[in-house]
Amino acid sequence: MVAERLARGPCWEGTALVKHTPERQTRTMVLKQPRAPQSEPTPSAESADAIVLVDHGSRRAEANEIVVETAARLSAAFPDKCVEPAHCEIASPTLEEAVARCLERGARHIVVQPYYLVPGRHSREDIPRIVGELARANPTVRFFIGDPLGVHDAFVSVLTERVATAKRLDSSTH
């Protein structure tokens, strides 16, 4: 049995196990966990032609508007890229719908950026699973998954501002 490496972009790579027999050749694709091969640079928004910003999704429209507005601001920062908002559940557009919009606009290199502060079920399981399905359905497109937002000095600055402007909770109103 000969192992042949097949790359589906830095995010989704796999190994094809090829068995040669006189009668036929069989091939099985084994997908690994998403991670960039060490020989390629880490993907970034600068190297992508599309960015999908995906949050949890909510029943409250005003909560869903936050990712829409953030995607619009991100689009202003990257005017040459397709930037689409998406939700993991509850609301539309879904991740699949947002990727379809990017594909309709000709995207071939898509960064899916979770809009979460910390890693959780969606960023560790659901998003990689969905992106894997999309990668298999669109083999000529390269997909990348960004990390959750995490700890960053910019957040400390925002939190400092929010703490300074926090409103006093009046016990008579609650």
C-alpha cells in the first residue's frame, strides 16, 4: 500500500491510501483535524478573497444585527473581499448560506472567522464539521478557520471603557 498526500488547502488536508492490485486501484480519503501544514504560511484575511464572520445566532433580532454590523465594518476595512455575516444556529444566514454568497461572487479562498470570545462547542466542533462538508462539496475552494477572538489588548481597552461607563443598578428598578 502506498500513501499519497492530498492537500485540500492548509485547513483541510488528508491522506489518500492507495492500494494497487492487478484488477483495480482503490483510494480512501482520510480527513484529519483542521490545521495548517508547516510548509505553508498561516492563512490570514489579507490572503483570502472572502471572509465569513460567524456567531452563535439568537432569537433576538438586535443581537443578530451585531454580527451584521461588524461584518459591514470588516468589509469597509477589506473592500476588495467578499465579507458575509453568518450564524451557527437559530437565525439566518447560516454558515452554508454565507459561503454560498461568497461562492456566487467568485470566492476561491475563504476564511471562516468565529465571532466568539472563547473556544467552545461551535468553534471546536460545529464550524470545523460544516467547513469540512463545504470543502468536500467545493474541492476547488480553499477554506480556513480562524481562532476565536480570545485575549487581546484591544479588548482590555474596550473593557476599561465599559467599566468606566457602567451604570449603577438601582434596586428600585429591578
